[in-house]
Amino acid sequence: MTPPVPPAAPEEIRRRVVAVALDRFLAAGFSAVTMDELARELGMSKKTLYELFPGKTELLREASRLKCENWQVEMQSIARETSDFFERARRTFRFVAQLYSRLTHAYLTDLRRSAPEVWGDMQEFRRRRVRRNILDLLEQGVREGVLRADLDLETLASMYLTMTSALLNPEISGLNTGAEISAAYEAFVRVYFEGLISDAGRHRLGAKSARPVKGVAR
């Protein structure tokens, strides 16, 4: 006799609710989604949904918390697994671009207007954690001699934060609502680091690109 499948743990249920809610928020906009719609999509009663989360704002706040938690885990993993500055930078910015690829200006504008307290929490996380991470990356580049040492790193970290914050606000960036935020981010990162790489760093990059791929005849 096949043993019965155990019910999902409460935390697993909460995470599933948050994942579905975030998908709906991104697709339709935070203000347009109702708790009734979410309950139907999740196949649960409205009462059960409200027992898990009192409202949409709490759902959004939990989604934001989990996103920030996942970001920190990924950044720590990248820093631990990569000793080379350029590899760490490549993996870092590729991960951030993937996160930005799900965002639209319509969703972000709606978020600022409809859930300003959650938006504020997200900006505080960027000011503290994201800024610290980019500063750590810049410091590594200077230690390895691949980034210029004649520039103030605190200012450069602030510049990165200011520019990426602007990309998330079309009223500041001037990007139209159909523009891909991830593409704009990747363009900014290329320009940002182009001016920071030292002569030694360019030499290392050139050596990397000229190095033959193992097992491939040249």
C-alpha cells in the first residue's frame, strides 16, 4: 500500500503563496491583483489565504524579504566560489540582470504609489547591502591591480547605487515604459567599468580572451 503523501509544511505553503502572488503582481501590477484572485489561483479558500497573510501588502513585504534573502545568499556564494575579480564581477552582474529582466516600469511605478512602505524597505536594503557588496567588489579589483587605485571607492559605490536606482525609476531615467530594464542595466555596467579598469586589468582581459579553450583546436 502506498503511504499517504504528507501535507506540505506551513512554511512551504507560505513560500508557494508568495511565489504565485509575486508572479501575478509582476504580470498584472500590484494594485490590480485581488486576494480573491490569488485564492482562486492557489486553489485555497479566502479564509485560509487571510490566515497566512492579512493582506496584499504583507504578501508583497514577504516576497521582498525572500528576494533580498536570496540575493544575499547568491552574492555570498559568488564571493566564496570565485577568487578572480573579473569572474566574480561577471557572475554578479549577470545575476542582477536576471533579476531586472522580470521587472517592468509599470510594475515599479505601481509599487511606489501603492506600497510606498515596502518600496522604502527595498531602497534601504539597496543602500545598505547592495552598496556594501559593490564596494567589496571594487576593493577586490583594486587589490588585484585590475581596477584603478586613483579613484575614491566610496564615491564609485554611491555612483553605482544612484545610477541603478535611476534605472528603476522611469521618471528619472527617461526610459520609455517598454524599455527592458535589464538591457539598460547591462549597458550601464559596461560603461561604468570601462573607465575603471587599469592597464594591468586590460592586459589580463586580453590574455583571457586570447587563451585557447581546452580541447578546442585553434
